[in-house]
Amino acid sequence: MRIQFSSCFKGKYKKLIAKQPNIRAVFETALVLLMKNSKEPSLKIHKLSGKLKDFWAFYLTYDLRVIFERKKDIIILINIGAHDEVY
């Protein structure tokens, strides 16, 4: 499993880490779990619907989400932020 980062994701991640540096460790742990098991229960991975029906999401914290797209053996991280920001 490979992970790629969209340019939108990179920008949002930089801003998030600048405001909340402790999220970096949470994010790195989540990535390791995701790469080991793309159905890791602790990440609460779920398919999205509506305008985001082609995407998936997983939890970083109670409110922080990561939106991603699955393409064969590649996971493309699309967006990161609070629940209300990314949906």
C-alpha cells in the first residue's frame, strides 16, 4: 500500500500542524495503521456519500478527519480538518 498526498492536503496539513503540533504524532500513527491494514477498526474508516461519494474518511481525533481516495494499491490523501470543514 502506498500513500500519496494531494497539494490541497499538504497545505491544510501544514496549517493544522502550525496550530496544533501535537497532531503530527497522531497523524503519523494513523498512517502506519492505515498502511498495515486499510480496514483498521480504530481509524473508523467509512465510505462517504453525496458529493463526496467517491471518497473515504478516517478519524484522527474526535473532531479531526482525513478524506482520502482509494485507487488499487494507492491511497491518496485529499483533505484534513475538522468534521465541519471537510464534509
